[in-house]
Amino acid sequence: MIIYSKVTEIFCLVDEFCTEYGDVVDRSLIGSKAKRPWVMSQSEIITIAVIFLLSGFRTFKHFYLHYVKLHMKDDFPVTVS
């Protein structure tokens, strides 16, 4: 499937993008931020979505339950239970 170094590389690229994009979006938002803190960061969510698109699974539910929860516990320790 996906090699560990590729997951790390994808996460780093996504995290850089989210940092720059977040700064731009924060300046143009109207109102207050969300009251509850996020469990997963935007970078983690997007990284899992990108890996899903590269994985060949047909549904996100099966990908998350049968691949992310079983094989990626070390990559996303807080979010995967």
C-alpha cells in the first residue's frame, strides 16, 4: 500500500499548506472561532483524505475502519481509537 515515508511526506506538505492557508482565512473570517477544540487537526484530516484517494479503496468508511484504524495507529495516535 503506502510506505511510511510517503505518509510523512504527504503530511508535511499538507501541514505547510494548512499553515499558510489558515493565516489567509483567519484574516478574512467574520465572527468568532469555534467553541469546542478539534480532536484532529486540519492537516491530519486532509492527509487521511489524500491517502484514501491514493489507496484504491472504494468507500471512505471501509478505508478508515480497515486500514487507518488497523495500520496507521502510530501515525495518528490520538485520533484513531
